[in-house]
Amino acid sequence: MATDRLSRIFGALADPTRRAILARLSEGEATVNELAKPFSISLPAVSRHLKVLEAAGLISRSRSAQWRTSRLEAAPLREVTFYMEKYRRFWDESLNRLEQHLELLQDEDKP
């Protein structure tokens, strides 16, 4: 299995529970208990998801007294955006060419 940074990020983002956790963390820091509330999974399962997110660099975790909070780290998401940008441009250009072709076909059908 690939272990480069981008592969770890995409691997972490592949799971819907982890994406939901990231969405929640975009609103601010949260504890494991707070993150677990909307899910019907155990606290240890949420902790495993957090470890995957942390290993990918998508979150950081800190300890304050007995509370351990998680925080979103957005920089890795920027890496994904840069990677995906060339594909977005490809699809935009492809769709523009398709649109031009369809317009040409419509013009040919006009009397």
C-alpha cells in the first residue's frame, strides 16, 4: 500500500464517518464524546477514526487536563485541492468543447 502523504490523505477522506468528523471540526475543536454524538458507533471506533485523520495530518489533538480535543488542520486539504485542480481544468475544458459541439449541431439543424 502506498504510504505517501497524498495517499494517506485520500485514504482518510475515503470514509464517510471521517468526512463527517472533519465537517464537525470545521466548526471548532471538539472532544471525542462530542464527535461521537451523531454516530451509532463506539467511542473506541471514533478514536480509531481520529487516529487515521491524525496520521494523515488532517487533525491535531491536544490534551487539557482530562480532556483531549481535536482540531481541524486545513493545510493537507489544500494539497488535495492543488492535486485535483488539473483534473477540474481538464473537465471544464472537455465540457466546454462538448458545449461548442452541441451548439454547432443545433446550428446545423436550423433551417
